[in-house]
Amino acid sequence: MPSALEIGPPRGFENITPSDWAIVRNGRITRWWGKEIGDTAAQITVRVIDEIVEGRIIRHAPDLCINVRGAFSASETHEIIDALQAAVRALAETEGVDA
């Protein structure tokens, strides 16, 4: 779909397949890279969005996405905290910062 020159994956996403390019709201053309962190009751993901702007691929800064539903036991809370720490390290790695 895009005519822009392709760029490689974000740092730390080498083995991740991005979504297909798609036209989203406001006519923007984007694709998403998502890396799930941990296996806990909360869904924790580091996400990077590429966008085509004026024929060039622009990579946006990574986001940390956390989806939490319901109440958690003490052990689940500890697992979530451990996963959040891993997610912050992954986010820093994606941005090229030592964590």
C-alpha cells in the first residue's frame, strides 16, 4: 500500500510483525508495532506507531499501554508490578535509553 521507502522495526521489535498499513481516522495511513509484556491479569503492551506523512514514514515515540479490568489478588498484583518493571525496561530499550 505505501509508496514510501520501508524502514526496519523499532529497536527491540526485531521479531515482531507489525500490523498491515491501514487508513485510519482523519485519513492517516498507519501501522502499529505491539510487544506484549509479561503474562498477567493486566494486559501490558509497548506500542510504536509508524505513519506515512508526505510520502515519508514517520516513527512516533513508543507508548506504554496498560489495560486493567477487575480486582486482583496480592499475588496477581506482584505479577503486574513485575511486568510493569519489564515494560518500562522494554520502553527504554525501544527509545534507545539504558534502563
